Amino acid sequence: MKKQTWVALAVLALVSLAAIFAYQKWSPRNSSLRGELLAMMPADASAVFFVDLGELRSAPFLAKLYAWAPKPQADPEYAQFIKDTGFDYERDLYRAAVALEKHGETSTFFAVADGKFDQQKISAVSLKTGAVTKNGTRDIFSIPISGSAKTLSFAFLRKDRMVLTDNPDLANILQSRKRVQDTADWNSRFERLAGSPVFAVIRHDAGAGSALAAQTPGGLRSPQLSAVLDQLQWITIAGRPENDRLRIIAEGESSTEATMRQLADLLNGVLILAEAGLNDAKTRQQLDPAARAAYLEVLRSADVAKIDRGDTKSVRLTFEITPAFLESAGRATPSKPLPGSAATARKGHS
């Protein structure tokens, strides 16, 4: 398959994975709880991620995803953790908001989680290797992070809510107050994503493009895309189910028209190249027909649109993840070795 095709599919896959667990039902109570967690996120965060597992556990699409995803091997240490604390995130975590903050060359996280917590058991386990300090009437626990010089600090805000961070000054974080103007930009984007139980909001200083380039294998990298992503002021990613499929919505935002035009042209070009690659004669021979049809279905559902919000301009990429795509992605294998693969190279030298 052509390199451009792999780049396009990789981009689509990365965006999909970031929002694959979305579901559309949203009760007023959940909306209020979500607002409480997001209101605690630091205003100087580089990125904020939110998930409502309480909503997702009843989602039909999630059941399809679990059936498709490979099953991880049981971890004895985690099994012991569940036994000692009584907490299993797959069962007991309701919702969580996580903020990533950059401090020069280092970064920290701050998380707020709602769930079913046995405070007595969790505290006892933590004190085996950590310590506790008093902050007013609140206990702040600190435990060493294995393989790191950092410590994990946490505190219970109430019986079903706790905060966690690897920032050593949790007490000061809990006492700090944010100005309304510092959170206005974040809140406006949170409101746009109110219908999605899973979403990510990423600010320009997170270096999304550089991070993508660093994590993507060399043959799938797109320097142009990475460069444009680093110029964006905001990136949001969300998902909304529609019948039996998941609609992915990814949006890049900037005040510069030239950047938005470049992003739109690049995305449209990638989609065109990807479809052309999948229609190539060699690709037809190499790729399972069902997988090829599923990939084409995703590409043909894709749309790139420009949005003008006055102060900022946006480019929105939407596409649909279908049951056929999940099934094909899980079982598809090429009918022939791909050009340049290890198998082809060995055959050529035999």
C-alpha cells in the first residue's frame, strides 16, 4: 500500500482511539457532576481529558468494542490491589477528569475521580509504603511511584470523590482559587462537548503535533500534519453514537486563516490519497476485501468543514466508525506480503 495511504489510515486511527468510548445519553445529574469535576481542573493545564464510565458501561457500542479488542493478560499485582483495596476501576470508577500541566521540561497531572471507594482500606494500603499529613481536617496521603523520583499524592474530598496528583504540593492546589477569566476559554470548549461522555481538549502549549510525530512509526509520520497541529491554538476530540455507528468529531482551532486553510487542504488531500490507495490494483490484491470495504466506508463518511466563530476559525473533521470497521480491523490480514515487508525481502533472497 502507498505510504500516503498508511499515513491517512494512521491519522484516522489515532483520532478514533482518542474518542472511541463515546455515548450520547446525558442525564441532568451526570451533567452537574461532570461540571463539578471539570471546574476543578487547573486553568494553566495543557490538556484536559474526561470520561464518564457510568454512562459508557451501558453503551451498545462499548460492548462491540470489548468484543473486538484483544483481552489483556491478568496482572497478579493488580489482582492483589483489588483484593487489598476493594477497588476495581472497571467496576467501581464512575467518572474522572484529568489535567496535564507542563512546567518547563517537566509535566505533572492532576485528576479528580468519582467512584465507589473504601476509604479505610485504601488508606491502610497507602500507609504501608507512604505517609500521611494533615491539611486542616483533610488527610493527604503520599506514596512513592515505582521507578520514579516522584510521589503520588491523594486525598478524599468526600466518600465517593478523591483527587490525585504527582505534584508535591496538593495542599496548595486544593486551596487555590481561579479567576473567572482564566477558565472562560476552557469552559466554552467544555460546553461544546456537553453531549460526549469522553472527550479531550488540548491547548497549543501541549505540542500535539510534536507528540504525534514522536509516537508515530517513521514510515507513517506526516511532518506537514505535525507542523500544522503545533500551530493550532486548540484541538478538541469527541465522539457521538448514531444508531450502530460512532461519529468522531475532531476540531482544530486557530485565529490565523492561513493555518486553517492549510489544515483543510492537508486533510482533504490525505482523504483523497487514502481512497485512491485503497482503490489501487495492488491494494485490492493485498488487502482482505471485507477490510478494504470497511476502510472505504469510513473514508467516504469523512467530511472536512470550516467554521468561523469570529475570534477564531476552525477546521472540523468528522467520520464514522462502523461495526464492519471494527470487525475487519480485528481479523483482516493481507492476502500477500506487503511490498518491502520482511517476508518479501526473505523471498527475494531465497
